[in-house]
Amino acid sequence: MPQEQYQLTDAKLVKQLFDLIETGQALESITVTELCLKSGVSRKTFYRHYGCKLIPETTFKRAYNE
């Protein structure tokens, strides 16, 4: 996967994660399926990016600081 596409997908997932949190949803209650549906990203792609059910803290912090 080209680096630009990877970064775009990552940005979509992180943006939707923040959107869900801003609506008052607890981080612990956000599912991979829900995040993928809102982001327009397949679960397969999600797991290809992260390999587990959590977005790495470094990605989360980087996005929060931008």
C-alpha cells in the first residue's frame, strides 16, 4: 500500500474515533465494526493497519496534537 494511501486511511480512522468520542461515546464502548463503518474502511484494512483492536496510543496522541 502506498504511503499516502496508508496515511489517508489512518487519518479517516482517527478522525472518526475523535468524532465518536466528541459525541460523548466512551472510548471503551467504541467497536472496531462501528469505527470502520463510520470511516468507510473495511475491518480487514483496520487490522492490517493496527493488528489488534486498539489504535496505538502514539497515533492517537499524534492526531490529538494536530
